Amino acid sequence: MTLVQLRHLIALADAASFTRAADAVFLTQPAFSRSIRALEDELGQPLFDRVGKRTELTPFGREIAQRARQIVFDADELSSSGRSMGAGRAGALRVGMSSGPGAMLMTALGHEMATRHPSVRLTIARGHTAVLVQALRERELDALVLDIRAMPPGADLRVSEVVDMRGAFLCRPGHPLTRWKGALRFAALRQYPIASTPLSDEVARHLVERYGPQAHPQECVTLRCEEVASLVEVARDSDTVVLAIRAAAPDFVELPVKPAIALPAQFGLVTLAARAEAPALAIVRDLMRRRMRDAEVPAGG
């Protein structure tokens, strides 16, 4: 039997007339009658009694019609859910974010889903890059947004939506270093606590090349945390200097250290190459394009 036959059964049960039921499903009466007869032959019992001009369900037919309604309802719901998930309006989305992208996207993505896609079940995981990549490989996450410089290479990983974002030494407005006269050298920064998220080996090498061995993160970073937002809050109420992407604290002052940092962070969307993407991931892509860009430097910064 087919869903089409079950729909014909329901139409005839509702109309109690072959003519009206055939019209309702846009079939000729002979074609409609053949469909009902084929269903009765398959089930082995008559579904309808012909009483004069009226067609009524047999007791067996009433049982089958009741079950047919549930089957057709479930099939329609499944089809509707499939269309909604295919359009990114329903289903589930599990995204892992490292510190920098999380500071820019986590709240915005939550707001986007709550206001525009409330039927999508969103889970955001935060953590170290290696932990997030492992969760992606184990199918616990659908995608990652992270600094791809810190990600170990892998043929099974697909990277897209890559954006470069400028790193800088940042401090609160009114910090003593904002009143520094002349060239600001790295040695001046070391007079104050320096905070940073865990940095990749590539960034560490760049800092050493720029400022010497004293700039290696193991030597100069006194406060290390996975959450850049927490570091920014510490620096907001202290003389701590934060090494982070500029966009992490748009209201902070960018310190004009000489020479300037020349190695940007590279953020990208990471998925498994052999795995079909979650339809709702299109929402994350769009948000990355709109939100992941460098902040303007405040006047005086």
C-alpha cells in the first residue's frame, strides 16, 4: 500500500461518496475506484459498504481509516520537518567556539536563534582548540569557529569563511601607558600584568621575533584564561594589559607598541570534510560575515 492509497481511503471516508472523493483528490472516478479496490485486495477485506448512494466504512474499514489518518499525519509532519530543517528553521545545531570567536559570536548567535529561529535547538561549546577538534571528530559537534593557526592540520577537516583579525595590546582608557611619551617599547608593557588566552606556537614565535625572548608567552603572560571576555573584565578594573584581537574590546585603547604586531589571528569555520553540514549552519556563516571584522580604534587610541 502507498500513502496515496491511504489518502484516498481518508477522502472516501470523509466524503461518503466515490464521486465527491474522486473530485477532492483530482482523479477520475474509475481511477479512484481502482485505487480503493487495490487497497482492499491487499488488506484482504472490504473497507466500505455501498448503501444506496452512500458509501460507509465497514467495522474493519473504521479501524484501518483511524490508523491511516495517523500514518498520513505523521508522514506530513515528517515532510514538514524535513523542509524546515533543510531551510535551517528547525533541527539542532552544535557549535564549538574558541575564545576569540566566542567573544564576538556567542551572544549574537544565541540572540539570533532565540529571536529569528526559535525552533532550532542550539548548543554552544567553549574550550581549548584541541578539545573542540576532538569533539568535532567524534560527531559531538557539527562545526567549530576558531583560530585555525592553533588547529593541528588534518585531511578530514574542512575550513571555510576564513577571516584575518588584527591582534593588539589593549588597555583600559586612563591606563598609565596611555600617557606614555615617545616610542612605546615592549619593556614598558612588562611593568604591568599581561593577560592573554592560550597562544599558538606561531604567535609565540612572532612575539619573540618582534620583541625578543622576554616576549615569549611563557615569560611575559601573567594571567592566562580561555575566555577573553573574562580577561577584558579584569583589565577594565586594573592596570592589566590584554593581548587579544582588537575586536575583543572595542572600547579599550590600542597601545602603539613599536614595532607593531604584524601577525593577525585567522578565524575560520571548521567542519568534517566527509560529513554533510547541518542546514542551520548557514546562519552561523551569515553571522560570521556580518560580525567578524576589526573594530574601529577609539579616538586617542
